[in-house]
Amino acid sequence: MSVVALQDRSGADVQVDVCRDCQAFWFDRYENTRLSSGSTLKLFNLMAERAPAGGPLRQPMACPRCKAHLALTHDIQPRATRFEYWRCPKHGHFITFLQFLKEKDFVRPLTPKQIADLRQNVQTVNCSNCGGPIDLVKQSTCPHCGSPLSIIDMQQIAAHVRELQQPDTAAAPLKEASGSVHVFNWTLRIGRHTGIFRGSSHQELDVDRLFAEAVTAVAAESGSKSLVQAGLGVMIRWLKKE
């Protein structure tokens, strides 16, 4: 594992472990609940640059601190999105990029219309959770792990970035963002592309465009890429535009 230097909501330093081979994070106890908005966005930027390909994890997994077996744990966040991770009761938990995105409510299931649009362009797509193939002619959930077809939720990400703009609650994240070119640019560029900070009536059009570009990316890879992976790639290309 490698270490990413972040800050918590009070401005204190936090070091999060990243396993790039298995596309996952290790959080010591309470680290994930202490992250500032800017730090969460910094991890999102990391995931976008190294988009998750999915794939089975070796079992059983061991705690990197005490080597005890990690227990698979199912959880639900306040907006009712379900996610899972592997937990050591004494030291922390191990969570894949996709499950972390679910925990932060940055991923949502496709609507029936989006599934229909996807089927017109792609026959098979990889599951964003386990990497297994999904036959879109017959299925709308993964037959291997039961996960629904999902996509990056740009509206929710933009709402999260908007927290950095709030003068009464975001002093520490703003200070952090000003020291990180990636997070600072996310704040400016998501605002420009979605119009959420300006009250633009074209916000939903940008969401549709994101989905259409993700579907095009999946089709170009003959269905070997997951929608979440494709959506991350599309978003980071958008945000790198001058």
C-alpha cells in the first residue's frame, strides 16, 4: 500500500492507505468519517485518474495492523445507499473504490430509460463491483454478485463540491483546497461544467451528456469497461479541459 496525505474537517493531518493493485482504501478507525470535503474530492480525483476495473479480491483478507481476518460488513448510509467493506473491529476497514463511492453517495443505479438507452448501444458490460460480465439482453443486475447497473452521480458530486463554496461551514476545506491544485480545479471546473453554482437551467443536460459519453466509452471497449469506470474517465476528461 501507498499513503495519501489528507486533512480532516478540523484541518489536522490524516494519512490514508491506498492499494492501487486491488483499487481500494484502508481507513484506520474513524478516518473516513473525519475527512473534509476537500479530502474526499482529492480521493475522488485519485480514483478518476486510476479508474477501477473491478475484479475479485483474495479471501480471506487480513488486517494490515494485526493480521486478523477481516469480516465482510454490510452497511447503509443516510441516503439509503447500501455499501460493504471488510472490517477489523480494533483497527479499521478495507473498502474498494466503488464501495467508497457508494458510501459517499457518488454512485446511483441506472434509471429504466438509461438501461434501455444502454441496451441500444452495448450488449455486454462489466459489473462495476465484481468485474463480471452482464448480458444486457437478459439482465439489468449482475448475475455474479447481484449489483445493479450503476453510474457516477454528477449531481451529487457537484452538490458535494458546493460545500466548499459555503462561507459559514467550509473555512477549513477552502484553506485545504487552496493548497491543492487538483481540489481547487475540481471546485472551479465542476461549477463551470454543471452550472450548479449559477443556478443554470442546463444542469440536467450535462448529466445526460455525461451518461451518453460514458455509454460511448463502454461501446468503444466492446463492453469490457464498467459504467462507473467509464463515467470516472469521462468526468476527469471534462475537468481537465481548459
